[in-house]
Amino acid sequence: MTSKFIWGFGLASLLVAGVAVAQTALGTVHLTQAALADGKRLAAGTYQVRLTNEQPTPAAGQSPNAERWVEFTKNGTVAGREVATVISAEDIGAVAKTPVPKADGSRVDVLKEGEYVRVWITRGGVHYLVNMPVAR
């Protein structure tokens, strides 16, 4: 009887923990040059990007859902993480100065004379923009 209780409690704990760290796959991107993600070097290469449940503290007047942390993973291991700006399909026209990626697609651009890398992913009608300085 005790072993069933312990097993059941352990399973319930894993399920609760799984919900707390649930992540959503956003897509795959290829960085042509290294960038700094959360201050750490993210090497050039292909990464799977996933959305976490973590949100940075919003600035005064900012919507609580305006930013989310994303992780760049390679072979199932987190290689880096950075904050993504979250923009609805209705609002993207007021922000975008270049063509938006196709539905459920992505694009990677080098901006500001090679100083920044922007990863832009659309998923389910929502746009996720990640801006990172180029690693020198």
C-alpha cells in the first residue's frame, strides 16, 4: 500500500512539474553568425526555438503578455535563451517595416549595419521577434 502511495505521489509531482515548465515549439531557424542571447554567446547554426511560460516583468504601461522568454535548442539541449517581443496579427502592420514571414514561418535578418540579428517567427497568427546583438 505504501509503495502505491509513493508511486502515485511521485507521478502527480511529475505531472505538476511538467505543467510548470511546458513549452511550445515555435519553429526552426538558422543563424548565419553568432549572436548574444541573454548576454551569452549563441554560435551560428540551426536551432529549434521554443516558447517558455516565463515572462519578464513588464515595464510601466506595458501589457503583461508583451514579452516572453524563448529558448534556442540544439539536439534537445538549451543553447541559449532570450526575450521575444510578442505582437498580434492585428498589430503587426503598425510595427513591421519589412514583409512578414509566411504563416507559421520564420526569417532571420541582420540589422543595423551588421550589429544585430533579428529572429522573427509567426506561429498561430502571433509574431515573436527576438533581437540579439552580433557576437564579436
